[in-house]
Amino acid sequence: MQAIEFSGIIKEGKIAIPQQYKSLEQQTAKVILLVETSPLSQKERLANLFHKMKSVEMFADIKNPIQWQKELRDEWE
């Protein structure tokens, strides 16, 4: 079995085989279709992230937030 990779646009349920592979005409082929999805916009990615973060208690273990901030700032000096 030989693997060949190329990209194409599906039109009317068909994908055109590039000219360089026309010699494969009339041969049986196994097709695996990997469809490219459009990437999410930055706004959509942030919205998804904020939605996931609702269930995470990131700062629950901080007893004194003011002291915690001071300690963080001391690390920068």
C-alpha cells in the first residue's frame, strides 16, 4: 500500500485528485478524510478558558490575600 497526501476542497461531494496522481486512475483506494477546522478566535479561546476556570478554585488556599500580594512583590526586588 502506498500513502499519498494532498489537500483539496470538497465540491458537490467530490475532491479532485491532483494531476500528478492521474496515473492512479481506475485503482482502488482507501480514503481517510481529515477535515481542517477553523481555529477559534482569541475571544472564543478566552471565553472557553474562563468557563473552564469557573470550576477551579485557584486561590482558595490563600488565607490573607494582602499578605500574599506583599510576599509576591518582595520576590521581584
